[in-house]
Amino acid sequence: MQSRSNPKMNTDLIVFFDRVRPAIDGALAEFLPPETSSPQRIHEAMRYSTLDGGKRIRPCLCVAAFSAYREDWGRILPIASAVEMIHSYSLIHDDLPAMDNDDFRRGKPSCHKQFDEAIAILAGDALLTLAFEVLARTNDFPAERMLHVISVLGAASGSSSGMIAGQVLDLEAENASITPGQLEAIHRSKTGALIGAAVWIGSYLGGAPAPDLANIKQYCDRIGLAFQVIDDILDATDGSNRDAGKATYPSLYGLEKSRAVARELMQEARQALKPLGKRGELLLAFCDYLESRTH
């Protein structure tokens, strides 16, 4: 895949993410219960799985989308932090022996290995619960807007078209023959839903007008799917055999076709952002970042 990277835009994105990431980490450290608070073990597990490591892509995208319309992006940090808590919960549960059975996450033992399975399950439950508590306590935005945000994030996390749906479909597809439509449904739900929700919510709370929100929704749809397609490509080429038996784009289409799918999704995502002009530059740069990951 030939990258269409704009070096300046990529630099701007990296600079912005590097500036935002410590603020997100600080907000997470503040929202998560202290390790010393009772019951200590569950709070240790929550902080262990959330605070150390991770690129913070979802919360950074949420802040980037908000910053396209408002300069005071510190106001969105509680919402971005809640998004990361939901993501961290999903990783803890995905790693469990009953799910993907992964022993390592973010370069260290996964939660159930560092603690135990029961604590890992409860830590994931607690992070999901805390995320919605943080959202409900936020008073920097109108209540009706926050109710809609809670609804959008609940759907992105849920069993109809969100992460739980994607995980169920993924489990059912293991070592089975599936159609391209089924594979797309898995990826859109398991990965794309939360990424798309993070971006759309940032724009929505930033005050994006309805036409912009419609274009951003199209962007979110493409970027969320592309993110997982590219992850599939990377997993297929890193020699780890991590996705053996899993439903992936390379296993169904092969590498070259998978790269073509990712390229087409990136083109459609860029097209969706065109009407936004300069407001869409950071989100446009994220397309370049994703394409660069295929090399």
C-alpha cells in the first residue's frame, strides 16, 4: 500500500497526541480509585490494567475531534477517560482463558495472570461501571447532550452492534467458515464501534453542526473498520501466529486483497472529511498514520 502521508500533518498529529496523552493519563489516575482504598486488590488490578502502557488512541481521537471545534479541550478529558476505561475493560475480558486466552497485554502479564481470573473479571466489570459513573458525574456539558453520549457509548459497548456483539460473533467464528459480510460485522462491532463512538462524541460535544456530524459519522464508519483490518494485516505479518484459527481479513482474502480493502476504506474516510476543511486535519492525519502501519 502506498502511503499518501502529509509529513506536516503527521507531525501535527504526533505533537498533539504527545501533548494530550499525559493529560489523559493524569485524568485516569485521578478517576480510578487509589490502590490503598478497600478492597485494595480490585483497585490494584484496575490501575494495573489501565494506567501502565497503551497508546491511548481512542481517547486521543476523542480529544482531537473535540479540539476541531473548541480550544479548551481539557473539558473533554473526563469523557475521553471514560472511553479508555471501557477499552481497558474490554481488553481484560478479551484476554481471559474463556475468551482469547492471552497471557500478556501491553508488554506485561495480562490481568488474570498478574492477579487471578476472578479479580480480572471483576476489574473489567468495575472499569465499565466506573466509566459510566464518570460520564454521569460530568457537568461541563448540557445534561441532554451527556444523556445522548451515555446512550452512544452504551450501544458501542453492547450486545446488539457493539463490542460484546463483536466478541460473541468472533468466538462463534473460530475455526469456522464465514462470509465476508460476517467478518465485516465482527470487526465493525468488536473494534470499530468504540473507535467511531470516541470520534463522533468528541465532535458532538465540541459543538459540530449537523452536516459535519453526518460526515464525521461516515468517517467513523470507515476508520473503525480500517483500524481492525490493518491490525489483522500486522498480526499476519509479524510471525506471532496470534490469530491462528481466528476470523481475519488475511485469512479470508489474503494479504494483498486485505491491503486493498484498507486502502479503499482510507480513501472513503478522507473523502468524508473533505467538507470539514481545516477542522478535519487531525482526523485526516490519522488516516495517514493508519496507512503507515501497514509498512
